[in-house]
Amino acid sequence: MSKPRVAFFSFTSCEGCQLVVLTIEEQLLELVKLIDIVSFREAMSEKSDDYDIAFVEGSITRTSEIERVKTIRDTAKVVIALGACATIGGINCLKNQFEMNKVKDIVYGDMADKFDTIPARPIEAVIKVDYRIQGCPIDKDEFVEVTKAILQGRKPRIPDYPVCVECQMKENVCLFEKGMVCLGPITRAGCKAICPTYNDGCVGCRGLIDAPNLSSHKDLLSEHGLNIDDAISRYMLFGGNSKEKYE
Ligand code: SF4
Ligand code: SF4
Ligand code: SF4
């Protein structure tokens, strides 16, 4: 039986999530026994337009990217959004807070007319996505879990609980107790609570859990004398496409 043909694609992004895939090392060697990687710009120069599974990294920020991602959807049987840029729009959505012509002027100056830019959006705003691997960057264990699940025809085991659960399992002192803002209570776990573990508040790079209790999070902020605007500005760092969900 032929192995599934796998391709990696990059849209507007830093390509850091693809780099994470390259650090998987031993497990990647095991995976390549089960799949044929036919396009992967970070790792090989060969390319193919014939693939079954497409990992798509990056957000859509130019008109030309819309057609390109639709072509990938038409070709692949399975599409996986890879990383925060692809799943929730990610850091690229910061520009959505400004008028697009202004953004172009700031970045390109006199050359602004030569460039196309549209508000940044996740790939799911344009095409149907079958699976999401969250985070900026992704977690390598989660990449392996989702890939194995696809190959085994089962549902991937992705946390549906907040970062606070992983944070408390590590016995961290809650950052709220230190007067710091953290989005852990409303953000999907899976990163092993890396930011609060290193004394930095979660900024929600893995997106919201399915049913975030925003009013409870606001109450928590208020109980600790913290400002909701600080929480929103943190949330906007990665969730610029869904500001209204917080407010
Ligand atoms: S999610 Fe983060 S690490 Fe991944 S491509 Fe986007 S900016 Fe880079
Ligand atoms: S530091 Fe953040 S993630 Fe950890 S328990 Fe407190 S609110 Fe939750
Ligand atoms: S703690 Fe929050 S911001 Fe940090 S990696 Fe996890 S989800 Fe992302």
C-alpha cells in the first residue's frame, strides 16, 4: 500500500512552526517510515502538487493567498492548520487594529502602492480545516499526536481544559497572586503552561477553550485590582481576529 503523501505550506508567518517539526528528530524519523513528505520548503528543495495531507502554516494577509490556500484545499484530502497564525490569525492580526493603507505606508513608505495587504485572518476564515495544531509556536508532542491520529484514523487527544490546569499541576504560584495578568483561565492547554512557569502571563497563543468563562476571568482580574484593558491588550496580541469574543 502506498504511503500518504504529505506537504507543508507556508503563508504569512515566521515559519517557526515548521522549524519545530524539524526538531522532532527521533519521532520524525519514525513518522517518515509511515508517510512520504513531498513538499517541505524548510527541509528540502523538491516540490509536488500531488499530496493527500497538507499542513498549512501562516495566516492569510494578501488577496493572492486566498486562491493559493483554496487550491491546497481542493487538492488535499486532509488539511491541518499549523500554529497560531493559521488557527487563530496570530500575531499578524495586530495590523487589523489599523487602517490597511496606513499599515502599508508605515511598512513600505513610498513603495506602498506596489503591495497588496488585507486584514489578517486564520486559514479557516477562507477554507474548511480538518484539524488544528495550536500555539506560537506549536508543541512538538501535539504535532506528533495529531499526525499519528490522522494516520490511525482516530480523533486526536487535544486538551479541552485551560492552561491553569497544567499550571497548577506544576504547582506554580498563580501570577494573579503576584499582581500579574494571565489569560490562562480562558486559554486552551497543551503548552505545559510554559509562560506562567517562567513567570510570564499567558497571552493566549493557543486560542480560547471551547466555552471560556470570560465573566469569571473579568471577576478574577477585578478581585486582584487588575485592569481589564491589560487583559484585552494581551488577548489582542494573538486574538486580533476575535476581539469581540473577549469584550
Ligand atoms: S504561529 Fe508563531 S511560530 Fe508559528 S509561524 Fe506563526 S508566528 Fe511563527
Ligand atoms: S498563573 Fe495563569 S495559568 Fe497559572 S493558575 Fe494562575 S491564571 Fe492560571
Ligand atoms: S502559556 Fe499561554 S501564551 Fe504561553 S505558550 Fe501557553 S498558551 Fe501560549
